[in-house]
Amino acid sequence: MNVKDCIQEKRSSRVLGFLAIPFVLFLTAPLMLLFPVIGIGVALTGFVISAVFVLAPQSAECRLISK
């Protein structure tokens, strides 16, 4: 693995996180109308998952390469 691979890994993780946000909103809107409790659960879970992707730290291998 080299520096370019590390940059690509971080970029792809962030893109997945930012793409998950509209998807979660799209699923949450109908669920909130039909099943409010389930809708809130799906919304919170989805936003947590997307935040994990956006804020994901570098892998241990990339941290060693960058030093």
C-alpha cells in the first residue's frame, strides 16, 4: 500500500458516508409518517452509520506510511 492508496481509501469512505445521508433521508420520510418510532430508529441508525463513514480514521497501515 502506498500514499495514493491511503488517500483513495479515505476519499471512498467519505463519499460513501455523504451518499448515505440522502438515502437515509429518503427512507426516513415515509417511515416517519407510517411508523414514527421505527422511523426515528432508522433515522438515528442511518445518521450514525453515515457519520462513522465520514469521520472514519485512517487505517493503521496508512498511519505508519504517513509518518
